[in-house]
Amino acid sequence: MTIQNVRHPDGSCADLFLEDGRIQQVGPAGSLAAGTESSIDGDGYLLLPPLCDCHAHLDKTTLGLDWIKNEVKPGLVNLIANEREHRIAWGLDPYRQAVRHIRSSLGYGVLAMRSHIDVDTQHGLSLLEGALAAREEYKDLFHLQLVAFPQSGLVSRPGTYELMDQALAMGADLVGGVDPSALDRDSKGCLDAIFALAQKHGKPVDIHLHEPAELGAYDMEEIIQRTEALGMQGKVAISHAFCLGAPIPGLVPPLLEKLARADITIITCGQPQLATFPHIQELAAAGVKTACGNDNIQDLWSHFGTPDMLQRASLIAMKNLCRNDSELDLVLDLCTRSGAQLLGLESWEPLPGGPADFLLVKGSCPAQCVAQPPVERMVFRRGCLIAKDCRLLDC
């Protein structure tokens, strides 16, 4: 297949020749002959790496369901209990909803994802089983990491540790956790359990840390200490990390220095309703690895959002007051290359000899695609056009 007249981020135009799932040749625009049935006019669309969603919840989405009237009371504990008690009665079949989320993601050009899947004593491993089945079905199109996520509590709910142990044995890729002090009320016990599971199964860690200010900083220090003591540098991520936005003099800079030293990745989602959040410019300046995700998409926590990581990039850019092109380019990098690095993907650049996995977007430059996410897109996976204008094609 030949794709003619695509635009590189530097403004130059080129033709691509794709064969056997790889980019076999790149030449100046007009240099590669177009075939009659196997050529596509790139129409000057911008060539970008595929998108990555590094923080998702495939088992939660209500995509494809009728509107669910949600009367949940505010507060983390209420949100967790509301979902745990009602998700099955309201039709959240874990396999079907995971498939819907994956297919919608593919339509937007998201080819890789890390999703947290609830493991609790009420639902056991049924939610993970659904996500594993969906992953198997779409393994040729979609790279999916699954996190065993004890959202209702780990050490505070007897039996959850054993379920987490089973979840990791049956195919979950990472050990999850959430708010060791605020939710489990036992920082040491919770973090010891998380890292014990990671050591036993040889798997990385990704912990939700919503805790604010000094409380969040305390648990972050504890995570850093265990990461270094156990030699797990490069294998730990902290999602949200709201304490890094606390307006407390002297609190954040030492944490950033320690995060960079321990090679811990921060995953941010740019939720618009939150007052404090980690600032991507500060993370970059401190050398802290960063990636981005959509988090909750049309579920019992939030009625809002789509799986489109370009829209999420735009939201994160607005949240961080990104104004110049270099800052907008940084946000796109967090949603593509940096995300791929976190997920362990070797190549995420549309280069000669590399995989023919890329996104063509109607836009003049990467910064414009973040500031004004276009609908007009073409998504290629292993050299095949799989989605157009944010809709997955029959493939």
C-alpha cells in the first residue's frame, strides 16, 4: 500500500510505502508511484504516532447503555460503594463494556492502554475475567495492560489480598492500590501488601494517590522508599498524585527530586473539577517521567468524556495553562511516546523499517491537533486502515 502526500511535523510532505505490516519506504511527496487499488491520498494530513491511554477503567464504562440516573453522594467512599453495589444491576457486563471501550478507543487512534480492573470481595475476579476475554479478542489490534485494582480497599477488606494474588496469577500485568492512608487507614500495611505482591509475582506497581497535601506527600515518600529499597526503579507509577499540586511552600520540589531519582512515573488525567494537580511543566523540568490517561469515561463516577486521547490532551493542556507550541507539543508527547515507553512498547514512531502503526490527522502541526482536536483522522494498524473519522471500520 502507498499513502501519498502526508505531512511530517516539520512541515515537509512525503509518501509512505507499507508492506508486511511495516513502513518499508519513505520518499518525498510524489516520488512513490500510486497503485490503482492499494493507494490512499494522505491529503496533507499530519503524520503522528498512535495515541496511548495510560489510565483507564474498562470495567466501569456505560458506553452503549441507556442513560443511568446517578444520585451518588459526594466523597470517594460513596463513589466506590455506589459503583460496587449497583454495577451489575445497571447492566455493566465487564466483557461487553470492555469491548465497547476498546472499539471506541481504536476509532480515535488509541492503540495502547493501561486499564485498572476492580478486584473486590463482592465481585471476586469476574470483572478481570471479562477484561481478559476482551483483551484476547482484540490482541491483534490493541495493546492492553491490566492492573489488579483493589478499589474498595486491600488490607481493610479481608480476603482481598488473596483475590489480588489470584488475579496476578491469572493474567493481570500490574499490582494496583489506592490511598493507603485515607482509604485503607493503614499506610504501612497497605503498601507492604502491594509491594509484597509485586515481589512475589515479579510485576510492576501502579497506585492511585488522590490524597491531598501533606497526607499525599507522606504516602508518596513511603512509595519512593519501598521502590528504592526493593530495587524497583522504573517499575512503579503513581496515578493522579494530587499532592504535587499543593500550594504549600517547600512541599513539592523535594518530592519531584526523589521521584526522578527513583524513576517513578506520574500519570495525570487533567480532571477539570480538581483544584490541585501535578503540573506537567514542573514534572518535565524536574526530569520526572510522565504519561497521561482518560480515567473515567461515561461511567458511574462521571457522565462525561470520550476515549479520545486528543481531546484529553486538549483538556490537560488547558488545565496546565499551556499557551506556546512547545508546551502543546509536550502534552502530545505524553499521550503518545511517553505513554508507549511506560507500557513497554519498543517502537512508537512512524519511521522507515518500523511498524506501520500511526495516525493521520487533519492539522498543520502537532500543537494545533492538541488545541483543536480534529475529527478527520485515519488510523493505521500493521499497515491496514482500521478507522476513519473516529469510527472503527469493519476489520
